[in-house]
Amino acid sequence: MSRIVLINPNWRFERSIYFGCRAPHLPLELGLSQRLLNDAGHATLLLDAHMFDLSLDEIADEVMSFRPDMVVLTTAPTYLFWRCAQPELRVPQELAFRLRDLARILVAVGPHGSTTPRPVLRKLGVDIVVMGECEIALVRLAAGERGFAGTCGYEGGTTYVAGGPQAVPFVDQPPLAWPTEMIRRHRHQHHRFDAEPVGPGAEVEASRGCPYSCTFCAKENFRNRYRRRPPSSILQDVDAFREQGVEYIYFVDEIFLPNAELLQGLVSRGLKFGVQTRIDLWKPEMLRLLGEAGCVSVEAGVESLTPEGRDLLAKNCKMTTEQLAERLVEAKSHIPFVQANLIEVPQDEDETVQRWRSTMQSAGVWANDPVPLFPYPGSPDYRKLWGEPDDEAWERAHDYYLGLFDRFSDVQEQRPRPLRELELEAPR
């Protein structure tokens, strides 16, 4: 059997266009991979360098002590942010270069290689890139398989790309166990604004994928098809976190859909939680149950305030803007924090947007200043501009984005730098 190290890098994002949260979160894809590898008889070590704030040298020392056959690193923070990952590979590059000689096989997983495997293989200097959801692929790689669908690597001195991104069943995912010290350090409670944290936070996957195909969402090459775990399995995760002192959970689902059985099971657990969803999918009685179950934070995708804007984004929304506003206010009557996400689209006049934001905020609903979105390679927006992603896709999209906007999101406190300046030169 093999010895495998799974590494979540110590992320930093200075001068990046990265939209996501910069605090540590549980590396869910690596946690499930570790569970499946252990079940297959392999020895594993999961290093969460972000949660434990490990330096490159500290990571290297841990890897050398473990003497692995294979090292796996992810190119983006936890599954929560695979759809909006940082474009640059600087941090995983630094890690891959430092570990290059410490394992026989170096493997990269994540959204970058799922969409553009060849440049990720080259930029990181790894042996294999996994395309799509990685858990089963890593078990096959640990068993010595090579060249199967969903992988990119080298064979006979040339690069091969076998098939395309793969998915796992997911519905049979077992509950995961996380080290007590990792949970103790998880002080961040993602997207919670109703109260200051008292205990640790955590993240859970109730479902994967999304039944919708909004143009801005880069989900097609990973976590695309919608699948939902049985409520009983999810509640086992929740109960394990309760025993570890967790007081707040964030569901990382692309879209948290109404599920009466799950919500009724959460009512008696006494935990607070947050979700991201579409407000038009929730009826008033389900919003009431959502609040009773412990939900204190809802991030609701509205995106545009005009039917034309929503059609442009392929939202497939049947509600009017007025109905969406009413449903948001209904949600706020049951849930302490409700946010309406807006995207910058030409159909929405700024005066109209600011007036609507003010009206919503008067009703207690937070609506963000519309965010200019990055055309992620692999998204419909990218294909409308340039077609299928090639080996320069990330650079092309990044240059376009920097040239198009003179202001960026609230978390982009510094002017982003071009991608070629953020990434390191690949070793020859």
C-alpha cells in the first residue's frame, strides 16, 4: 500500500482579484479523499497549512518525516471556492517547487487543472493533474493506475490528457472525522454577521452541483451535476461537530435547496448555520422552517434587477424583481442576516440599483454594490467571449478583466497585478 500526503497550501492573495473569503476553511475535498484512501488501506497524512499557518519549510519537514510515495496539493481553497478560485497559481507553485524532490509522484487537484490541465501541469511541475472531482481518482492513483479518464500527465516524454473532468457519486459520501485541534483552530464562522463567534466554526457538504446553468458560474468542469446526500448522513456530520464544540456550520453547497427532512432534523440540534441559495426557490413556509432549524445567514443570488439582466445571465428566474424583494423581506423575518447578491450588468442602471439597495437595507436586507465578475475559464461567459479555453485561457481572461474595470470588489483592497506578474516562472 502507498503513503500519501494531502496538502492544503497556506493561502495568501495579495494583489489578486480573488473574491472569496481569505480565512481558513476545512479542506473538504482532501478530507473525503483521506477517508477513501484510508478505507482502501493506504497510509495518509493531511496537512492543512492554512489552518495551522505552516511555512514552506515546516510543510517540507512534515513531508520528509512521513516519507510519502505520493504528495497531493490543491490549487484553490476548499470546495467552497472552486467556482471562484484565484486565477493565479503562485501559492501552489511555491509549494510544488519546494516539495518536488520529496515524493516520487506529485499530484495537483483543483479547478485550474480541471479546466486547463496542460498549463497547470507545466506551471506547477507536477507529474499528474486530476480533472474534476478528485476523490476516486486519488484512490486509483495510489493503487498504481495511470492514464485513466480524468487525468493529465506525461508518458514517453509527451503530455497526455485522458478524457475530461470526472465526477464521483457523492450521494454515498460517508461522514467525515476531523482532528480536534483542527476544529479548535477553526475560529472563523463563514458569512456570519448576527453575533461574534463563541466556539469553532466548520463546513459541511450537503449537496454537490447545481441544476441551473448561470452564465457566470464556472462549475461545468467540476461539481456540475446536482447530487444530494441523505439527510441522515449529513446529520451525522453535524452531530460529530457538536461533540467537538462547533457552534456554527456553513453549508458549502453550490445551491442549498429546500429540504424539509434535513431542516426538521436540524431543528433539534441547536446549531447555527449559513447557506447560499436562490431566494426564488423558497416558499414562505420553508423560509420559516429554515429559520427554526437554526439558519442565521442566507446569501441569496439575485444578480440583476431587470428581467433582461437576469435573462442575460441565464438565471431562469420566474419571479419579478418586486416578488424577489418580497421573498427576501420574508426571509429576513425568520433569519437574522439575509444578503441579496448583485452582479454588475449593463441592463441595470446605477441609480435604480442604488435605490433598490437602499430600500432593501431599510427592510433589513443587505444588498451588495454590484460586483464586476471575472470571466472564469470554463464558464459560459468565457465561451461567449473566446470559445473553449486553451492554454492561455487564464491569462486572457485576467488581462480582459483588468482592462475592463477601474474598480473592483470590496475585498480587493489593492490594485490587482497582471497574472504573469503574480505567478512564478516554471522551472526548466
